[in-house]
Amino acid sequence: MSRVYSINDNVEPIDMSLIDLVMLCREFGVGEIDKVKKIYRSSYINLFKTHYKPARLSVVSLHIYMLSVNRVSRLNEYCNFMGCRRASVKKLLNKLETVYKVNDIYTVEDCKALLRNIELKVEYEKVESLIELLSAKIEINTSVLAACIYNAGNLSLRKIAQVFHISRQTVLNYNKKIEEII
């Protein structure tokens, strides 16, 4: 018996040069593919097209987009999915540091925006007050933010580690550092 394939007419045609980027965005549920494409097509990323493969440039573009819209970026998972080495992606991100926000060090306002995008059942006032207290003493990164939520809330360690895509041991280690500072 022969198979009959149905084709959805509402699907937009995909540019073959952007196939890696579209595949990566759809795999990780990023709905704003056009905005990620805009970053990918920017002149700063185009400078590196001769030296890096499209898979690495796609990972870099998605990472920059996720950080720019205050969402948690899963750089390790992006690299694993596309078959890129994390070191080469980080090297490229360091070259783009003067143009884009590529590191995960947050200000107090960025932390508040990131907390609004994360759907957790925590008391945000406690977490925000802890972040404001710590911001004067240390730099706030993703691990410190996860430890703040663990310290101020009553969520499980596993749940927080899954949301921030870090290990449970990392959350515990940073929680100890926070307790020492407080």
C-alpha cells in the first residue's frame, strides 16, 4: 500500500542557509525565529561566516537572543544538539562580547526581568530582596540566582536545577556561598 503525505500549506519556506538555525529554534521551542534570524544575519555574525560553520553560528545566535530577552539559555544543550564544541562557541561569544550581551552576569533589573519570565511558584519579594542584598557584594550569575531562589523559596532542589539547566550540586555549592556572605 502506498503512503499519502499531507503537506501543510501554512508553513513558510525555509532558506537553506538557515536550516541549522530553524532546526535548533524549533527543537528548543523558540517561537520568535525571525528575531533569531535577524541576529544571525547581522553584520557582526557575518564577519565570522568564513571561519565558523553555520551550526556554531546558529548556537551563538540563539544564545544571544535568549539572553537579550531575559530567558535562561541552555548553551550546553544547544551545543550537544548541533554537535559543536562548547569551547569553540565560547571563543566566538568572547569575540562578540563588545557588541552583544553574551555573559550570564546580571544586574538587579535583569534579575527581576528574568524572574518574571521564569514560571515558578515562589515569593518574588523575598528573592528580589536577597538579590539586592547580594548584588552589592558579588556578581549575580545564573547559578547565584538559582541559589537565591532555593534559599528564599520552598521549591525542591531538582526543580530549580531543571529550570536553570544546571546541576543540583551547583545550586547547593552556591547556596553555601550565599549563606556565608549573608
